[in-house]
Amino acid sequence: MATPQPPSPPSDAGPIRSCVACRLKRPKRTLLRVSRTKQGIIACDLRQVAPGRGVYLCGDARCLSRARAKGLLARALKHAIPAEVWEALERVGAGQTDHYDDMARS
Ligand SMILES: [Zn+2]
């Protein structure tokens, strides 16, 4: 009767997280993750597996620039975000957003 069931999410979208900038809830795997390790290293955690505190951001260029301008990631992680992390996020975000094409293209 009590057959152990594997934890199955309601859909195949997986866990939901919200973007730190726009607050929209989206499947975790579509978001960018930035994590801070115990050593205090800030990294763009593309595989979303790094231990430590993480924040999520959608790849939208507007969210990236808003998060950067307002220091949202730094506030969430309680640590300054190195410029190279922003560059990595922007690079990945630009390649990832298909639905914001028209906004991101210049
Ligand atoms: Zn966003």
C-alpha cells in the first residue's frame, strides 16, 4: 500500500525560483544562478550545483542591468559582485534569452 514514490514535481519544469530583479517566478533551470561559497567567492554558477548561498536571475538584459545598478545581487549575497561575474552573466544571459530577443538586440 505504502509504495515509496519518487518525488515528482507537478510538472517537468522542476523547482521554481524567482528572479532577484523582476521577482517573476520561473523554472530554476531557466534562471542564472550566482552563488557565494563559504570561502566568500562569488561565482556565476551555471550548473546550479555550487554549495552555499545562491541567488537567481533571469537572463533578461533588463534584469541584469537593474540588478547591477541597484546592487541586488550584492545585497542578497552580502558580498560585492566582481565585474567578471557580471560579464559572465551578461554573456550567458544574452545567449539564453530567446523570448527577449527584440529587446536585447541592438
Ligand atoms: Zn528577471
